[in-house]
Amino acid sequence: MNPPLRVEKIGGTSMSRFPEIIENVILRHPNDVYGRIYVVSAYGGITNELLEHKKTGQPGIYQLFRTQGEYSKKLLALRDQMYALNASFVPAGLNLEEANDFIGDHIDLTINILRSMDNVLASGYVSRKALLLAARELLASLGEMHSAFNSANILQNRGYNATFVDLSGWEDSRQLTIDERIKDSFANLNPFATICFATGYTKGTEGIMREFDRGYSEVTFSKVAVLLSAKEAIIHKEYHLCSGDPVLIGEENIHPVCNTNFDVADQLADVGMEAIHPKASKPLEINNISIRLKNSFDPDHTGTLITKNFIAPKSMVEIVTGSDKVTCLEVHDTRMVGEVGFDLRIMQVLAKYDISYISKATNANTIGMIINDRDCSPELVGELKEKFELITIQQVAIVCAIGSNIAQPGILAKAADALAKAGINILAVSQTARQTNMLFVVERNQFADAQKALHAALCMRDLRTCTG
């Protein structure tokens, strides 16, 4: 009888340090190298070059194609960058000629496909939106194909049975859904006899990027874990999930979180500190598959275990986090008081612009919402001004105290007192009766000080040893 199957995702920054990943993760226990499926991201920065920078929005090759720029020249430059990455992995065991041939052929084919798409777009006979989405999917798949092929090649050359599991659909024109392609790709594989390296991108008729966009690799990871009935889903990143931001608060003042639950993971994702994409975590939660977040470069630490029913035995704030890239969008209208469904009209405008708010506070005639800066467009504000009496916008920051069990008398007062003692004025506060997240809106220039104050007051180190 086979032991429990584990599905593990390796993030892009970790993949760029693959020789360390081999020692810290893949071959750490030489007698336990099989029974694991690795879903790999592209090497760090590659998907940013192919699409756009995930954090800054700086355009990549996709934008050049969309605007009819010199995308082929940029793709060839990226090919050379990929060749250089390949050369860096030769000491780890990569066959340079095979690796360069693989990615070089796929770059050449991509250029030809994009040129054909260009011609079709110019004809005006097809939907521009649909074709652009297809181009985006095509480009996205290159990064994960590159890293997954290399990973399998390196392990093969080290004498292990390793398999490149290509979920990109490049060599398969069948019209399969995402789930069908995953099932089909693993149907004849025994993960207890071969080390599987699967692409983080999966081609499907529904289009994985249509709904998930840059979260697609975690969605693939989640689906593989669910469809193959994994015991545990493990995510390897370049850092621990910690009680606070080491840059803002200081590494000496924070500590890794040992255990938490899916509700806390959702709270983190909502404010941009994404432990896992919420649409990827939900299937795992429903199927009762735990998630373990591990630091790739601290292999002795058991990491953070996220389970469905975990509640901290002692009331405590587990994590202080937040964002300084948010806007307070406030709607004031004297007709609001007592009018049933008034806020529905506001929500309909936000839905039109595909905007989800992070937090909402109301009183008799004012509704204030916290949204991401990038969503606060002149078009949105203009339409709201046409429909309502007064619209004000203010760039602010939010700081959050999050935990699976923070319900205790006086904790809100303790948090407010800590902020007051640090000279920080609370512009707004939000907390539901479930009490997993206390969210404070503060001036943007007080973002770092607010996190330091809350962490010092609320985040006591859990002295228990992290256990599996």
C-alpha cells in the first residue's frame, strides 16, 4: 500500500535557486523522494516579462502584442535570458543543449502563433477580447514549461526517475477542460515511482486565466491536490508566514506562525498578503486537505499548518499586516438615511468596474469603502459623482490584527490604545462579530508605525514548538 500522496508547489523565487531546492526539498530525505508531485512556477521575474509586473503593473510582452509593438524582438531577448538561466543550472545537472533546444523551439513557435493572431485581429472577423486572452494564456504557459522541463531534466541526469508533466497542452490539441487535462496527464503516471514536475499553467477550454489570471499556478496546484486526493498540499516560498513584516517590524521582533485556519488565510488574501489565492484554497478546504506553508531555505522548520478547524487554544493575535496602497472612497448622500437598498446602487457601480472593496463602514448618510488604489479610476469616481451628492477620496493605509481566536474582552481597546500612544489617529475601524480581523484605517504616512505599535502590543510569541 502506497503512503499518502503529497502535492507541493514551488514558488518562482525559490525556483530561481533550484540547486538549493534540490537539497532542501526534493532530495532532503534520500529514502523519501517519491510520492510527491511538484507543481512549479516560472523562474523569478519570467512571468513579469511575459505578461506584466505583478506588483508595479509595468507592461511586458503581452502588452507589446496588444498594442502591436515589437513583441517578437522582446521574446527573442527573453529567450536569451532563459538561455542564461539554463547555463546557471548546468552545475546542478541540467543538459544545456536539450534545455536550450526545448525553450528555443517554443519561443520560435510562439512568435509564429502571435504573428498569425496579428493577422486574424487585423481582419476584424473575430472577437479581439477572446484572441487577446488566448495570447495571454499562450505567453503565460512558457514560463512554467521552461522551469518544469528543466527540473525533470536535472533530476534525470542525477540518476532519478523524473517526469516532466506538461499541462500546457502545447502538444495536445484536444478540447479538454482543466480538470480533464489534469486527470488525463496523470492517468498513466505512478507518482510513487517517478518524481513528477508539473507546469503551474494548465490549458483548458474554460481558460485558467479568464477567472484566476496571475493566480493560475496556485489553482493548478489546488486542482492537482484535490483530483489526486493528496493528503497534504505544501507550498514552498522564500519566507515563513510570520507574525509581521520583517522589513517594517524587524526580523528580531517577529516569529513564524505555527498553526492557523483557512479563515485567517482568506483574511490575509483580502488585504494583499496572500498566503494562497483564495480561489485555490477553497477546494482544499472543502475537501479537508491541509495546507503547509514552508520556507524553502529553512528546511528544518515544519512551517505553518493551515487546517479547516484549527482554533488557537489561547486567545491571541497571530498576524499583524496591512496595505499602504488603498483608497478610502466615501459616498455622502442625505437621501440615504432610512432608504432600503440605497447601498445597492453604489455596489452596482463598483460591480460595473469589476471592483471588490476590502472594508465598508456606514452611518446614517455616509458609506465609506476601502478599495485598492489601482481600482480608483477617474471613470469610477466620475460616475459616482453623477449619481450621489458628495464623493470624497483619500489615499490611506490599513493595518489589521488577525487571528483564529482574537475574541477577548478589551482587545479592541488595547489595540486603539497602542495606536494612540504611538500618536496615530484612527480614521475608521472595522470588525465583524466573528472576530478574526480588526482592521484600522490610518494616515498613509503612519503605516509602518501603526504596524509596529499593534505588533508590539498584541503579538506575543507563541512559545510552543511548531509541530506537524
